[in-house]
Amino acid sequence: DAKTTQPNSMESNEEEPVHLPCNHSTISGTDYIHWYRQLPSQGPEYVIHGLTSNVNNRMASLAIAEDRKSSTLILHRATLRDAAVYYCILRYAGNMLTFGGGTRLMVKP
Amino acid sequence: GAGVSQSPSNKVTEKGKDVELRCDPISGHTALYWYRQRLGQGLEFLIYFQGNSAPDKSGLPSDRFSAERTGESVSTLTIQRTQQEDSAVYLCASSPRGQLASTDTQYFGPGTRLTVL
């Protein structure tokens, strides 16, 4: 299975943008890039997904490198509520969501 | 609309006892998943139900673990003869289309925190 690599933790100041990186150098052409996050004491929640083009939704933006070997989740203005563990996951038809260690985002007031 | 619900939210049991955990998925979702999350760790896949197909049990850690699902509704995860290493949060998720759809999104419940004394 294609694997993702994320930093263990990142810090941000409140109301500043946050760029969460993810490397997936062995990604294949049919893999979608999914992001989930897990707030403290809650189940994970879906954030965004994409294939090749950059994607925007109400929660975040996803920037995908041209060679698709890396991607970046962008939170445009971090709030204290965005403090969570963020998971970058590759999916293709037939595989399971595999949650690695993720990036623990800490947001300072 | 209602999300995925799980009960109980917390369960404390003694080693050797059996426990049943319940998951109510989002109505209309064909796929249902169970995961385990030990303290400070990532999610471990346990079992996957897709419609009326045979479940994918490849993640179940031992034969003490079993799960059932009736049609596309409620699922129960049963752990027999619980051990202390079974202590974890057990998370259930459902999704509209399941594993075969690369863009399918999973919706998670709040989890059941199981403590085995």
C-alpha cells in the first residue's frame, strides 16, 4: 500500500494560516488523497479529498503537487477549535482507510 | 440529520467478562466499519461490513472478537473474555458506498471507551 509521511507535530498561532504537509512519494495514478482530523476525545471527521487538482471547501484547501508526490492541507485562519490530529491518507477503490500517526496541530492563542 | 451513534459511551468491566458495543450508522449507508484506538495511538481497523456481502474480518485481533450487522442497520461488536489489553476506544464509522469507491467518506461515531480492570 502507498504510504504517507507527516510531521509528528506542528504549532500555529490563532488566526494565522497553517500549512500541513504530507509526502506520498509512492502514490499511484488512481490514489485519492484524503484528509481527516480528530479533535480531542472525538472520532475522526472528514476534512477534504482530491486527486490531481487543488480543492477548496468550507473547512480547508488542499494543494496537490504537480507530480502528486506531496500535498498540503491549508487552514486559512487557524482557530483554537482546529487543534487536532490531522491524518493524510491515500485511498483507491478496494483499500481501507489506514490511519497513520498524523500531525498533532497545536494552536496558540 | 442524525450522525453515527454508539453506546455505551463508557464501559468499565472486569477481566474475563464479555462486553457488547453497539453502533447505529447513518440511515442509508451501506458500509460500516469498526476501529480500535489505544491511548495516544492511531486507529486500527477491525472489521468492515458492505451491504449483504460477507464481512471483511481481517483486522480482528483474536477469535475473542466478533461483530454482527443486521442488513444495513445496527451493528454490535462483541469481545469475549476481555483482557486488559482490550482497553481502548472502539470507534464505528459508516459510509454511503463503501470500500470500492475511492471518494467515499466515512462518518465516525463518538466511540465507546472500554476499560478492562
